[in-house]
Amino acid sequence: MVSVKPISRGTTTKHERRIMIVTAYTANDRGRDGKGITASGEPVKEGWTIAADPSLPFGTKIYIPKLEHTYTVTDRGGAIRGNRLDLYMEKRSDAIEFGIWELEVWIEN
């Protein structure tokens, strides 16, 4: 466990650092209903919504240093198991262009 200072909070918070496979999806991907409702019941929102394995509870904050952004776990996914994350993006072309990354992430505890 590493103690770091989050960019926007100014208080010391504990984080678990991991290397994870990160991909992207849209509400209109195959297997989605196009309505944009997450597994937690919240609407999807670019820059906020991230799908994660059930071992990470809804509401967990995940900071991705490479993207300089914090996301909140509000969704699940059939292929999102173990060491994988899936970011929500509005445009399908952006999600496809994002591709597949192996990135360091900081999971707030």
C-alpha cells in the first residue's frame, strides 16, 4: 500500500497500485442496450463511468496516471474480470481508437 496525495483533494489517501488492462466501450456496443444505464443503475457518463470486476465495489475511485483522470466504478461487463477495466466513451469511434492499454492504476481504499 502506497500513500499519495490525490491531485484534487489535498489530503493523504491510501491507494493500491496495479497494472491493469484498460479498454473502452460505448452504450451502443454489441451486447449493450443503447440506453446507457450501468449495472449500478446510474446513467453512463464519459469521464466518470468505468466498468470493473465485482471485486471492486460500486463507488470505488480509480485514478489512471497516464490519462490524468479519476473514474468511478459504476458498471460491470461480461469480459471485465480480474485485472481489466473498461472506460465509457460517448463516441464508438473514440472507444475503438482508444484500443487496449496496459496501464498503472491507483485504486482508492
